[in-house]
Amino acid sequence: MPGQNMSGQEEMVWTNAMTEEASAEPAPPGFWRALRRGFARRCPRCGEAPAFDGYLKVRDHCDHCGEALGSYRADDAPPYFTIFLVGHIVVPLMLWVEKDWMPDLWVHVLLWIPLSLILTFLFLPRIKGAVLGAMVHLGIH
């Protein structure tokens, strides 16, 4: 919209239609709430409907609030975070068992490989949900 400034010259006043549109939309949930909802494998925005179809497939949209969950690309970070977390659980336990009991190598193989796999399969979808929650909170598509 044109307007006049003190020097008599016209100046442009811009309005942002996107800002007006976005204000009609509900605010994203708080960071920790979105993380908790995602970790529980629920929609990070409303927490009501499941966020996943199956083990790791993110739904296209939330059945309750309509959030377009499929547009968030939470594919690469969750495996790295899962490896980091599982490693920080398994390695100290492995070192503690080795230091205190010094078992044979086959005992280590029978203990740590299954434990690592179980923890990975347990944490991966939950960490992916938490990453999805962080992305919903931050608006990263």
C-alpha cells in the first residue's frame, strides 16, 4: 500500500498474507510436549492419533487434527541418534562385565549382539517419532 513519508515521497507498506494465514492456524506444541508425543509414536501436534502406519512409515496426515505428517522428512537422523543411544547403553555395560567377570568371547557375543539388536528395534521408531515431533515444533518440512 503506498503511503507518504515526512519528505513527501511515497513509500511502500508491505503486508504479509502468509503471516495472517498462519495466525489462523493453531500454534505448534511446545518442544518437549512435541518430543514426548512423538516418542510415544503419536501425532506431535495433537497427541491423539498414531503418527505411524506400521513400524517406521509415517502417515500422510493425522486422522485427528489433519497435520500433514508425510511432508516432514525424518529419515536420516533417527538411525544416527539410535546408534548413539544404544552405544552409550551397551558399551559401558560391556566394559563393566568384562572388568568384573572377564567372561569368554562367546558370552560377550551371546549377550551384546542380541541386546544391541533389541534396543535398536525398540528405540528406532520412538526416536524417529521424537525427531518428527521436533520438526513439527520447529516447522521444518
